[in-house]
Amino acid sequence: MKHKKYTEETWFLNYNHPAVRKLTTGIGYDDVNKQVEEVYLRVRDGWRYNPYRLHFKNESYRAGALAERKEGHCIDKAILFVAGLRSLGIPARLHLAKVGNHIAVDRLIEKLGKNELAPHGMADVFVNGKWVKASPAFNRELCEKFDVDVLDFDGSKDSVMQQYNRQGKQFMTYLEDYGHFEDVPYDFIIDTFRSNYPDLYELFKHSDEVVL
């Protein structure tokens, strides 16, 4: 099978965990695009997006642990999406970047010291002979709150980020692409956070989880 390594279960992408299996329960479509769309919608709207909940221990980045929560940041939701797709035999991998966030900027700058999120998590999915990008981070309720079009995804084309809201104001911008990863790159995630937010890292590096 082409790209077989991107369908394998790993310690982080432990898709045989009951909570991850529940994510794909009842998906009976034979069409791969329909399968991708259903998993995407379940992750996008099933976990509330919270960029202020941070993890520092590797156990907190396991798909099984994430699936048992009610909310998560972009990396959490991307991990869930990748694990759910792999459980269906659909090749998927994590993709990381640095983005500029132009919503709720005052709180973001207060907590992080800048209006940048690094690393930001999304996913690459291999569908119909090509890799396409998807970001299941922003749930429908959040998009409505900030007057932004909801991102949909069925594997037919990239669906990664809303650059502007419905009023034409800047919403998100991509600043740097860190590339894709076969597994969850825990060390890279932590090192990237440390280099971008050194004071926060020193304050919370011995914590398991922090809500800013």
C-alpha cells in the first residue's frame, strides 16, 4: 500500500484506544471523501477550540488522552484527526506551522506576549492520489462568534485557514511552514514553544497541563 507508514498506529497516534475508536464509530461510507469529511466534522465540532490550554508532558499528546477531553488547541485536534483517519486506513500526517492570530489579540498578547501561535497544528491527508491540507481547529460556534466562514473539508482540496472574516478584516496569516511529520514530533513541538515563548516555558516546563 502506498504511504503505508502514514496509516500505522504509534505510541502517540494510538487509534485503537476506545475513545479514538468512538470517534469513527458508525462511519459506514464506502466513499473515502465521505469518510474524510465525517471524521473532519466530528473533530472540528466535537472538541471546542482553546488555544490557551497548553501541554508539556508527552502523555498529553497521545490521541487516546486527547479524545477523552472536551476541548483542545489546534495541535490536539490535528492529532485526533490524523489518528481517526489512520484508524480507517486513510494515510494522514501532522503538519506544523507558525501563524499570526488576529482575533482576540489583546488576550493573546497578554498571555503569550505576541499575536503569534507556534507551532500551529493542521493535517495532511492522502486522498485520490494527492496530499491535501486541512485544519479542523475552529469549531462552528467559534467561527460564528468571530464572524468567520466555517471551514469544510472532504479531501478534494486544501482547507487550512480563513485569512479574513466576513467583514474583510484580517483573521489569520501563515508566517512559517515547519513541514509535515510521520508521527507527533513531541520534542520539536516543545522546542518550538520554548524558542517562541521562553518566559512561559521556564514558568511551566515542569507542569503537565496549564490553562493560561
